[in-house]
Amino acid sequence: MKIKVRDAEIELTMGDITESDTDAIVNAANSQLVLGAGVAGAIRKIGGPRIQEECDAIGGCPAGGAVVTSGGALKARYVIHAVGPRWGEGDEENKLRNATLNSLKRADEKNLASVSFPAVSAGIFGFPIDLCARTMLTTARDYLAGPAGLKRVRFTLFDAASFDVFKKTLETL
């Protein structure tokens, strides 16, 4: 599913984000930038140790922030590490909005045409998937409505249930 926003598009797919053919993929990162489990673990396994070494050199990032490393052995040239909030820590929706927005800004700073996001914070961080979809999709739509250089923002959802929530949300934007 796709929608147009000015001269760009928001696209939904289901699958493994590490297989994305976009210029960058977004890692649902923790503030220590340790590539542990979930999306981060898959990125570490497929992308190789270089990505973790670059994260170690950066040192960390607060919730709501985003930093960039190379893509290592991934198809994507870059990994944007978006630090989303843990549900219950306070101001979660604003932190997720900022993590999404800062990821989009990092992609534009690198002059990238495309980026692929997972459902940031909706896994082990416990962020409700419906609120995640609304927050991330609205932020992406609003960003692309401005003077963005990005042409494609993809949301790559790992399972059918998450895909369906994002699809229903995108249909209402």
C-alpha cells in the first residue's frame, strides 16, 4: 500500500527490514546503541560487527534521538539508529515522534532518497502498536509535506497483525 505526499510516497510492506532495498534502514535502538535482540539483533547478524563498532564509537543517544552508521554488509548503505521510548517512562508519544522526525532528518542530511522504518518501540519496549502507527505515520506524512528531499518512506512490518494496524491507520491519513 502507498500514498502520495507531494512528490514523495509513504509505503507499507511486510517482511524482514534487513532485506530492504532502501538507502537506509532504521534500527529500533536502545539509548546505549547496543545491537541486542529484535530488529537490532537481525541488523547485527546480517550487517556484521562494523555497525556495532560504529555505535560504540558514537557512545549513546537519548530517547527521541537518532544517529547514523554505515550499513556494513546490509543492502542498505546506512543504518539510522532511532531511540524510541519504553512504554511507561513518560512523554512516550512525543519521544517516538521525535525519534521518527530525527531519523527522517538524518536521512535528508545524507541526501538519501529512501528509508525503511520498523515499528519503533512497539516490540520489547511495549509501545502500543496502534499508537505507534498513528504517531510514526503522521510524523512521516507531515515531514514529507514540507521541503523534504526524501522520495520514499517505507514502513516494513514484521508480521501481519502489525501490517494490518499500519494499513488501517494509513488509510485514515
